[in-house]
Amino acid sequence: MERPPGRTSVAVDHDGAVLGTAKMGANRPGPGSHVATASFMVAADARGRGVGRALCEDALDWARRQGFAAMQFNAVAETNTAAVALYRQLGFTVVGTVPEAFAHPTRGRVGLHVMHLFL
């Protein structure tokens, strides 16, 4: 859970089952606090149903309403191709990749993208 002034969102289906969550807030305190960040989790059985897109669009809307200048994702595994594609569709760019920064359980060490979007 993200503490205020940040925010936590939960996506549920019509029966109240949790499909995914998002938390959002300032990426860094102080001089970096004009840039937002967010992280997302989508249940395995909810993938491909637009849950991640809805959560990310909600986070972007929230960040814009809060007056953030940009949103930055600090650690997107390069092997998470669905997330990378979604973020690109929403306008994010990869501004850098930290080589072998994530120990993937089956693929070994893979890069972590830093992704950015001006709001």
C-alpha cells in the first residue's frame, strides 16, 4: 500500500475478485518529486483482459491530476514483453537499460529498462 499523498488502486471483477493492483506516487523525494512512478501487479488468470492497461491509464490520469511533470518506471524487466509493449503503446520510451540487473527465475540475468513519459 502506498501512503498518501500516493495512491493504491485495486481492479476487481463484477464478483469482487481482485484482478490486479497498482501503487503510485513520487519517484523520488525532494528535487525529484515532480516525477511520478507506479508499479503494477495483474493476476495470472486476468492477463490479456485489459486489466494492466486500465491500471496504468488510471495511474497516468492520477499523476496528471496531481500535477506531475512525467512518469518514470525504474525497473521493467526486458523479458516482460507484454508490459514493455503496453507502456510503449501508452507513449513511454526506454531511456536506458541496466544490463543483467534482474535475476529472472528461468532466463537468468536479464536487463531492466528505465521507461519515461512526459505528462
